[in-house]
Amino acid sequence: MKVSYYPGCTLKTKAKNLEDAAVSSMAALGVDFQELQRWNCCGAVHSLADDDLIHHVAPVRDLVRAMDQGSRQVVTLCSMCYNTLARANLLMRNDEVKRKTINDFMSEETDYHGEVEVVHFLNFLRDTVGWDTLRSRVKASLNGMKVASYYGCTLVRPADVAIEPAGGGKVMNEFIDALGGSPVDFAASTVCCGSYQILAHPEAALEVIGRIIESASSAGAEALILSCPLCEYNLAKKQAELVSSGKISKKLPVYYFTQLLAIALGLGPEASRLDLNEAGSVEFLKAKNFPVESGARA
């Protein structure tokens, strides 16, 4: 099966562990992720200003690339990319005036009317691969590992592009269950991680990051999974600072959900790319007897 795939910028730089694990896993499942040709940055955020159409050009151009490749569907991994592409797609489908303005501006591109469906990888696994199929291909079960699913903002907001209905909280839990793990619900699963406030107002961001980690830990989670490189930066890479300042009592291993997928499918360390994770996440898996490489960040 061939599937059009949009990677986004960060997956080619700081979040190769999110992408490499997904692409390797899909190859193992007989799915050929075909990266869009000449893709560009999606813009990372969806502009809400009525007169700011220029910021929709970037994601729409990526959708044009998918359409021109003959695709009716494009899959993406990063939750922020998904949100930006999906919302731009709705604008092109539903707003005739803005659609014409954007198409006229992109005079050298094929006119676009929302022909392509934007799908997050979690929904692709559920709806196209199927949990039963995934369950049957697991070679290294998570064996009851208690995993909390962190959605953050952009997988569940706004409602018209959410990967599942508001308050659902099912798709990630179903994913963990299919891999043999034990899903852990926690109150802060959809609380914003602070996003770019970690740069503008770091103390405020660290406060909310600490609450999220403590919420998951208090609910009994041994590990946390997510789908956003910015969330990973805040929730994983800031934990040492949070422990030293007393905002959290202990570190919680954090993984991209695709990494646990690659591990459960029995793929090697070169697929899961744990060398890009924090050291504690590697040590946790080693303690659980999963074969992982030792070269992780301190």
C-alpha cells in the first residue's frame, strides 16, 4: 500500500525519532510512506485573522502537492502540522471567497478546493491498518506497561479537526492497548504544555509543565507518549530543571508514540531512534528488558 506522507520541518531535524520510527514501522506493516515532493513548512500555526490569507498559502501549497501526486489522502505525524493542514483544508472547502483569493495568488499552482483528506497517523493506524491487525503483528508486547497518553492542544482543538470527538480520549488508549500496554487516564492529558511560552515566559510554562507531569505520575503512569515535537521539548527536556526546582518529584519517561510502535513491532534500535531521547527513557526500557541502544542524552 502506498500512502502520501507529509513530514514537516522538525521531523527532519530535532524530531527524527518521531519520523524514523513511523516510517520503519509502516514498512514492516507493508505500507509505503511516499513523502510529498517539494513540500514546504506548513507554517506551524493557523492564523485566525480574516485578512491574513498569506499565512494559509504554505499549508495549501502542500495540499496541492498531494493532489498533484494523485493522492486523495495525506498522512502526517506531527500534531501541529496536522492541525495546520487540516484547518487550511477546511478553509479551502468552505470559504468560497478566501479560496478564490488564495488560488488566484498561487497562479502557478493547480487550483485547490479541498480535494485531499488530511489524516493524522493515529487515525490512519486505527482506520486503515486496524487495531486487530496491529495487535497481531506485535512481537515485543509492552506487557502491561502503564502508559499515559498526552494529546495537548492541537490533536483535539478545534472540534472540527479533532482526531476524535471532544472528551473522547480513546484513540491513543486503543493504540497502547493494541501494543499490549495498559492505558492510564489522567486529568491533564489535554492541557496545553505551554507551547512557545517556554521562550517568552519560561517560569509560567514550567509551572504548567510540572502540573502535567505530576498529573500523569499521580495517576500511576510509568511513561508518557505524545505526538508533538514542541510538547516533547517541554515535557521531556525540561524535566531535569523541574526536578531540581522541586516542581516535580521525579522524572517520567517520555516517548513519541511511534517509538513505542517500532519497539512493539520488534524493530531494532535504528528504527526507534532512542539515541535522541533523554537518558531516563532509555534506562526505563532497559529495565523492562527491551533491547535498546545506550547512546542517549544525559
